[in-house]
Amino acid sequence: MIKEMVCVSCPIGCMLTVELNDQNEVLSVKGNTCKRGEQYAIDECTNPVRMLTSTVKVNGGKLPVVPVKTAKPIPKGKMFDCMQVINSTVVDAPVKMGDVLIQDICGTGIDIIATNEN
């Protein structure tokens, strides 16, 4: 199978062509101008991950919510499950930037951290 994608590892935005076998293993990557593009294509085809940003509700804060993000990228397939947990979470003020508001979200081993104060 052939998969085409645009590399987002750098501003060049190379058009990549990835050849996969029947087990979705990468056989070849073409079109990249650097090694980062090759690694991006392999990762995107075998284990795509994304940073997740959102807000968490705050009781007693200056504002009703505080912005949050994942400490590291999470598996793309876990995004909706993680959002359900984030949307149902309410924390008490005060919240400081960098506070871990949710530990090990959805068993990923990755924390949700505050990106501002409230």
C-alpha cells in the first residue's frame, strides 16, 4: 500500500510517499530532504502521536477554567478518551503554571499540566 503525506518536521513541508506492506510495516520512504522527514513518516504510519491542549474547570479561581496540555505527545487514538477525562475534571484554585492536574491520563503514563495560573 502507498500512503502520501506532508512532512511537518520542519518548515519545508516535503511531500512524502510511504510504502507499507500488508502488516503496515514501512518498506520505504521517498520525498524527504532530511532524516527527520523519514522518521516522521515512520512514526506517523506506525504510532502517530499528538500534543493535546484544552482547558480544565476551576472552582474558586479568577476564571472558570485554566489552560492545560499534555506533558508529552499522546497516542492519536487516545485523544477522545483523554478529552472525556479532561472535560469531566474540576480542580480547586489556586492553580500554578506547571501543576500536574491529571496524572497518567488514560493509562498513557503522560500527565496533564496547567499552562497558566488561576
